[in-house]
Amino acid sequence: MLGAMQDWELRVSLLIDHAAREHGSREIVTSWADGSETRTDWSGIRRDALKMVQALQRLGIGKGDRVATLAMNHSRHLVTWYGATGAGGVLHTINPRLFDDQLDYIANHAEDRILIYDAAFQPIVDRMRDRWTTIEHYVCFDAADHAPAFEDWIGAEDGDADWVQGSERDPCMLCYTSGTTGHPKGVLFEHRSNMLHTYAALMPQCLDLDARASVLPVVPMFHANNWGFPWAAAAVGAKLVYCSSNAAETLCRLIRQEDVNYVAGVPTVWLSLLQHVDATGQEMPPITKALTGGSAMPRAIIERLMASGIRIAHAWGMTETSPIATIAFEPANFDSLSFDEQVTIKARQGTALFGVELRTVDLDDPAKVLPRDGKSAGALQVRGPWVIKRYFKADKDATDAEQWFDTGDVALLHPDGTLQLTDRTKDVIKSGGEWISSVELENAAVAHPAVAEAAAIGVYHPKWDERPILVVVRKPGMAVTGEELLGLLAQKVAKWWLPDAVEFVDEIPHTGTGKISKKDLRDQFRTYRLAE
Ligand code: ADP
């Protein structure tokens, strides 16, 4: 027997219909790379997305076809999220910061049929065009010499169309993980997984979005489902403010100008915002809510933001988890805790969002599930309806028989369920057979006021196999010595964890999504030799 409720497939087009109907005049603002600004609203996004459906159909692109974008954050990119998925297609957001070989691999692997790109990425298109064998059509988001301009392309249509219908289990988006080893892997989101993720993310203890929110998602739209903002903001009619640049000066100006009260960005974005505020002597922009994730958020930044009255949500997740899986929000006793204790809660990765289950297993014996004792670090596994089952075109599942997906992260779970990440499996430093947490060393180092960024990596050691070294970028015009930093770390970590050396550099390499690239850093220090 089936239940007796209505037949509605949970498809993302429902979100844009709702946004246009109930919050049609809520604005979507874009600040473009050339400094100009444009404004549209949720009904404008819907109208243009329907035109895009017609334009795609005119090219014979429809159900299941991959529609790729190579673009920064802007309203036209948002139109493609709803246009490609509304045409029954699969939106493939390509990360323009990938290397040529990765760009070659993923566009061909995805079998993209059309690419819509920012004029700023014309050099990439020119370089890759011959290597991308499946792309039949090119459209440029800006006015361009080399391809039809997006506005003209959809402008030729009248928008009198319907969304393509189908199953909620149909795919709607494809995002490749940056692939620190081997080829990038495609995560194929479906309408239903995105819808369920949206419902969960909207909870007050998660994104806490409502119609009063004016959101600046600094996280790129090509990264990890854009943390779900294009979907969640539509569900509640939040205003979206897009900026093609990540320059702190531009972000601060936009925040004030557009009454932005909600900013979402990786820790490096927060770091540069705070540095800009300090360097220019201005007050903290009037943000009330902040979402961060993607890599560990240094405690010092959390303290700064909380002291400025900002309610900070620290999430953990990955492309494979759509991406939000856990979130650090306020537990029942939060108000009775000291400021320091409150910061500790926000500095951890939070607890499982309803819909996601977590466990840790022994690193050497995955059959052994570890206790939630706040001590036993192990391999973090997750499962739930918006967690990956199988990578795109893979011939076997990425999960075990009980659907547990191994995240590649090393973590411990506290008795209250709080997740604390200690490393990535690949980044763990193993000295004399014992694990050292690079995250703890880095957190201790960035607490020093003169440290802009710090990364701990393992380097070869003849006796211990590997020993940690700390690579540090100083803040401009500020001084700190290696001895001072080691003195600070000695107060926080076990003696045998202390790095054998501190190296100061001008810059630490970052991945396409702004995270420290441990792999590149390890490559840079491959020939580094420690004294015995
Ligand atoms: P990649 O970085 O491989 O491109 P993702 O963007 O999906 O892929 O990143 C997921 C990874 O980022 C997680 O597995 C974890 O290592 C790291 N990460 C995400 N959120 C946090 C967080 N709040 N704290 C620490 N690390 C995080």
C-alpha cells in the first residue's frame, strides 16, 4: 500500500517557481569584474532561466545532457543553475583554477555539450578548445568577440516554456572534486538530494536563512554546489549579492552598500577581510551571521568574529556530501558557557545535521568502529540521502554495503557527538609510527598575531621516518621568530609533536578553492633535509 498524499517529484525547479511567486521582487545584485553593477530579482532569474530552457532546446540539448559553466559568481551564472536543470540537463560547474590536464580530463569525462564561460576565461577556452572533443557550442556570459553573448542567446527567446519534468532521482548537477591524487572525480547530485539538503540546510541551527537575509556567498559557484545557496536562498526569498572578485576592499564596500548581513566564505576569505579591516582602521562591517567551512577555521578568527557580535556557523562537509554534513551551532547550554568555552564549540566542526550519520573507524582496521570518547581519532565515515553513493561513471560504489562513505578525513567524536577534525588521511604526519595532527600545530601557530598563515607538513627524517616542519607566512610589516613560535606551540601540544623547524615563506600554495595545498607544499619541500 502507498500513502495517499500528492504526487510531487522533488525537483529544483520548484524552488525557482516558489521564489518568483512569493519573493519575486527580492533582489539579486552583481558586482562585475569591471566595477559595474547590475540588479535583477527572483522573477527575473526565473524568466531568464525559462528563456535558457528554450535556447538549449533549440540546440537540441535536453534530458541528461551536460551543460558546463566556467564562471565566477554572478546573476547570469545563477540563471544557468535553474536554466540547465530546468531543461532536464545536468549543470557541470567547472573550476577555472584547475590545471589544463584536469580541465581536459573533466570536460571530456563529463561529455559536456555546451560551455558557457566568462570572457575573463577566454584564454582557457582558446587553449583547451581543440582538446575538448565533446563541446559543440560555446556561449560567453559577457559580450564577446569569439562566441554568442549569453544575453543575446537567451534574449532571442520569449520565455513561454515549461520546466522539463521527470523523476526526483534524475541527475541535475555535476561537480568534480579537485583530486589531490589521480584524476578528479565527478559527484553527480540529483534533484532530490539537492532538495533534501536545502530543507536541512535551512534549519535555524544550520544556514538560518530567511527573507531578511542579504547574503554574500564568497564561496565560488563552481565549488561544492556553492554550499547550497542558490537553492536555499530561493526557498526563503533571501537577497543574493554576488561579487566577481574576492578582494577584501570590494567585499567590504559591497557589504555596506547592499546591507549584507550574512557572509559565507572559507577561512582565508575571513582572514583577508579582517586583515583589510585592521590595515585600513575601519570598523568591522555590520554582518550578523557568518558561515565558514572548507578548511579548519583558526580559533583566533572565530574569537574576533564572535567578539564583534557575529553569530558564526562552522560547517564541515565535502563535495561528496552536497556539501553540508555537520555544523557547529549553539547547544542548549550555550548561554551559560564562558566566552572561551563558546569559542571552543565553534572551533570544532559541529554535530551531524539531521539526515546525516557519522562514525569513526580505526585507521588500520576499518571493521573496528571507535567510541565517541573525545580521544580516539579514526577515519571519518558518513552516510545519508545527500551523501555520494558512486562517482560519475565509476564501475563500483564508493560506499560499503551499509552505505558508509569514507571521507578521507581523520577525526574524533566527542561524547556529545561533536566532530573534531584532526587531519586528512593523506596529510597526517607519522613520526616513529605515531600520528601527529597538523591541524593542531597550525591552529596553535595562527594564534600568534604576526602569523598570517601556517601549514604543518611531514618531511623525511632518517630516524623517525617523518617529522613535522611548520611553514609560516608573516603578516605584512610584522615580525616573529621560529623560536617564539615554537615557544607558543610548546604550551599547546606534546613535546614530541613540536616541529623540527620553522620555515618562513612569502606565500603558501593554495588549491583552486582557496585551501592550503599540502600536496604542492610537500612537493616544494621534497628535497628538504632535517639535521639528524
Ligand atoms: P577538495 O578540497 O578535495 O576539493 P572539498 O571542497 O569537497 O574537496 O573539501 C572537502 C574537505 O575539506 C573535507 O574532506 C575536509 O578535509 C575539508 N574540510 C571541509 N570543511 C572543513 C572544516 N570545517 N574544518 C576542517 N576541514 C574541513
